[in-house]
Amino acid sequence: MLIRIGREMLNDTLAGIGAHEKSLPVFRNKSVIEPLKLFKVRTPAANIIKQEMLAAGGDAVTPAGSVACTDNYIDILLLGSRKHYSALLKKLDQMPFFGMDKIREELEDILTPKIPVTALRDGRKLTYEKMRIMGILNITPDSFYTGSRIETANDAVCTAGQMLADGADILDIGGESTRPGSMGIDAAEEEKRVLPVLCAIRKAYPEAVLSIDTFRASTAKTALDAGADIINDVSAMEADNAMVDLVVESGAPVILMHMRGTPETMQQNCCYKNVVEEVVRCLVERAQLLHGRGVGKDKIILDPGIGFAKTVEQNLLLMRDLSVFAGLGYPVMLAASRKSVIGKVLGDMPAEERLEGTIAASCQAVFAGVNIVRVHDVKENVRAIRMLEAILCPRHI
């Protein structure tokens, strides 16, 4: 009899063979090929890296004709196990030329990932040993999902209490719809909607972690002063330049979401050569802007922006490849709850009938190593996610 050993079975299978305990890490490092893509590598460096990977027993995919160095910079795909990459890193230690010292730093960083954490302004920390759930509180009359619309502060407090009881770790309060084609409101109207709600929830649930969903620095600052903990900016600080200064000065964590244009125009901006790589590059650039001002990774959360300037296929590709975002070293959030991509995939289902599709997306987020899901239906998503986490790590329940 012969069976295929899945990645989840590998540790148990290695231990069950009966090999010496100290040899198990050696075998683990040989067991799984991890493809890694390097961008804009100087062509001589790429050729050297390919030869070193081959010498170590791995490989690297380079463009046809790269040996002739007709292009100054190329992208390369590394194909190796941890054993192969360990050998490559040792070689790169001896090669501080053609930019290979920087490549070595990036390789070492991605191969030794740290468990992400989010540091709140008051000293509390969000850790991610399990998936965190963000409950959506829409203080808007025109949210795309009518079941999520909240009209009064009292209703918001009741809904918030139920979400917290159902397992929400964060509550996201927003006063302006950003659905495709939506028309904006002014800052005064936005603050009029969200501030009474935020203050009421903070008073009722002083330990709750509250997020303000806004792209305006003025609204975000007012919300922070009223007790918000996190800024959730759908424009990744593009819409309001003052947001960068606010994040730096306030010490509040910020969620950077990918979007092009505005909610009114974004669906006219869906042209990508490679949607996953371009979204990753954009979010990393926005994060690096903050790093340049002294903001650490523990203050930044990334969101690929499902439904924002993307087609159905592009949204599905982003959800399929969420592990790429999870490998960047930042906490990552998926916000796909009841969105139109789910309705279209399932046969033009209205928002009211997209719960099962939302749960499927949340489960994919677990598989991919995502840290937060933003959802309308907390209880149902929590139950599905916790069950899947138990299946994947049965010894940790």
C-alpha cells in the first residue's frame, strides 16, 4: 500500500516512523518545496542565484536568454526546500555585490516569519494564535446589505453586545457606504452618524476593541479621541494625506486596504497584469511609507480589498492566493462578507442569501493563514472558523 502524505500530516508521520527525535527537523527541512518569487533582480545576480540553487539541489526559473544579460533586471522564481534555502543563504553571505546582500536579508526575513501582533494605543495587544473576528456595524441608510443597517445608538449598542457575546474580537463602526457606485457624504454627516454610536458602545463595553471605518483623517481623529482603537482606511491613506500624520502621531494601528479611485469610480479601474502581485506591491509600498516615519509592523494590518476595483475573477484570485499576503509579516484581514462576488459566483444571489458563501471565504482565510475576517454574521462565522481550526490543529483544542 502507498499513500500520499499531506502537509498537515507530515509532522505526525515523521514522528510515527520512529526516527531519532533530533533528526526530525532535518527531515522537515527537506520535505516541502516552497516557491518564492524575487522581483527586479539584477540579471548577473539572478544567474548566480540560479547556479547556487542548482548546486544545493533546488532550482530557479529565469527568463529565456537571461544568461546573455540582455535585460538589466529580471524576475526569478526560486524552487527549493528549507534545506536548499539554507545553503543559498550561506553562499549569499559571501556575495555582497549585485544587490545580493539585500536579497539575502529579504530571504532570511520571509523564511523566519514572526507571529504577527497588533499593538493598541492603550498597551493592549491583539495576538493571532487564532483567527480574530471583526463584526460590522454600518451606521448608514444605504449599505449594500440591508440587514446590516443600524439607525440609532441604542440599536448599535444592542447589536454590538450580541456580536461580542457571539465571539467578535473587534467591532468596526462605519458611517459611509463604500459599495461600488456609492455617492460620498461630507465629514460633518459622517461624524454625526458614527460618534454617538462609538461613544455609546465604548461606555457600554469599555474593554471592547473598536475600529473606525473612515478614509478621512478628521473623522478618524475625532473617533480616536472618543475611544476608537483602530483606523480602518479603505484608501490605504491615499484619499487624505493627513491620515499618514495621524497614524504616526496617534500610535493607533491602521488597516490599509487596496482600492483604486473612489467608490463611485473604482469599478472603472480593474485593469491588472497580475492582480495579486500588483495589490501586494501597492500595500507594501503604503506600509513602507509608514515604516519611513517610524511606524512598525505591529501598527499595520493589510486588506487586499475584495470588491474594490476588481472583477469577479480578480476577487477570486485574491482569495485563492491569500497566503501570499499572509507571508508578508503583517497581520492580514479578509473583508468579503456578503459581497457581490459571492452573489455572482452563486448565481446572482442577493446579499441576503450570501451567508454560506461568506463562510466558505472565511474558511479559505483560515487555510491561508489570514488573521482577521470582517463579517456581518459573527456567530455563524465564528462557529465555522473554530471548527476548521480544531480540525487543522486537533491537539490544540
